[in-house]
Amino acid sequence: MTIEEVIKSTVKMDNAKKVILNIMYTQNVIQDHFNELIKPYDLSGEQYNVLRILRGQKGKPANMCVIQERMLAKTSNTTRLVDKLLLKEFVTRNVCPDNRRKIEVLITQKGLDVLKELDPKVDAHENTFAENLKPDELVFLNQLLEKFRTNK
């Protein structure tokens, strides 16, 4: 289905506009499916992202700045996300012994267990969207998206 058919547009659009609309619409489709996947775990996409970042620390705590700079959504309120994960006992938060102004966040075993359970489901979710493309097309699509996103 073309983007014009999806949004029921009868107006001719230039290709730059069509690309933007296609990317935005595709992101919404992927996000909607992903949200359904994580809904039973009482997680938002941003909370899931924080857990993945903390797991990537391999047992070392991360401060709020590290989490914020690695977030997919740069406008996320990291403090609020960590607070919600604390309530679910997916993370711990402590004052850094070397710098009392710095807060260190660490994923708990409970958080790791949730990610372990979600991993195969997330992989299947990602593969579902990729199955219409050949491996070399996926490489090319990534290259195009990275090139498109780069501002000069």
C-alpha cells in the first residue's frame, strides 16, 4: 500500500514529503506493535530502552547523563523513567560515593529477568518487519536512513 493510499491523499506530493510521511507512518506502525508486546510487562518503550541501556553496562552503574545520551528519544525525562522503574524494582538508584551530586542507576535481577523474557519476543517482532526484505536490502535501507538523517 502506498503512503497516499494509507493517508487517503489525492494531492500529488513530492518525493521528499513522501519519504518523511513514510518514515513517520512506519515508525508509528512499528511502535504500536512494540507497545502491544511490552504492555503485559507494564513497561513503556522508554522504560524498556532504559533497561536495555543498563543491561549494556554489564553490572556497572550508569549515571543519569549516560542514560540520557544513549536514549533513542532524546527528550525523555530520564529521572521520571528511573523513578517508575524503581517502583517496579527493576533498578536501584544510589548516590555515587566519589561524587555525592551524581546518582548511579543499576539494573536489578528482576529487571534482567524481564528483559530475558522479552528478548525472544522483541527479536521476533523485529524479524517480522524485516522478513519482506533481503539481507542486502536491509543493509541498504540502513545506509539510506543513516544518510537521510545526517544534516550537513
